[in-house]
Amino acid sequence: LSELGSESAKIKAMGIMDKLSTDKTVKVLNILEKNIQDGSKLSTLFNHNNDTEDEERLWRDLIMERVTKSADACLTAINIMTSPNMPKAVYIEDVIERVIQYTKFHLQNTLYPQYDPVYRVDPHGG
């Protein structure tokens, strides 16, 4: 997906995204939507007090891989939908909603808590 994101940026920059088959582009966007959904509710901030250091590292790696994959899918979808002269069929509401959902969740639960303690939530209610 990372490579697909890079290639979609190149195609967008060349201004030829609208030359691709609309049907295939819509299919790609629908597949990207499923990949975005996979990481749109995964929190990267957690601590399992009962887990060993190795288990926590493995969980963190797995979650980060899924979140990163979803971010790449978001970027690719945005590259496609913001390319010039795209047909209306590529502006798929579900894909747009997933990108917004992913962005909102990770701003509130990943990015903001790293820099602002107000956003940190104690899972044990405190």
C-alpha cells in the first residue's frame, strides 16, 4: 500500500489519473476503504501490565503495521479523489467517511494524547 500511495501521487502529479478506467478506479477505492476500516479504530496507546515486554512489543508492532497500512490506504484514496478531472463515480461517500473516521480517531487517540495530557484517558476511569 505504501508503494501504491507513492505511485498514485506520481500519477496525480502527471495529471493522468482521469485517464484510468473508472470501473477499475472505483474497485480500487472500495478495496482501499476496507483497508482504511481495518485500522480506523485501533489505538496505538496502550499498556498491558500483565504482558511481558516481548508480548507488548509484538502487539505494538502488529497494531502499528495495521494503522500504517490504513494510513497508506487513506493517502492513496485521497490522491485518487483529489486528482483533476475525475469522474463523479470516484467520489464514494463510504470511502470519504472512512478517511474522515480514521483521521478523527487517530488525531484524538494517537496524536493529541502524545502532546496534550487532557486527551489521555485512563482505561480504569480515573
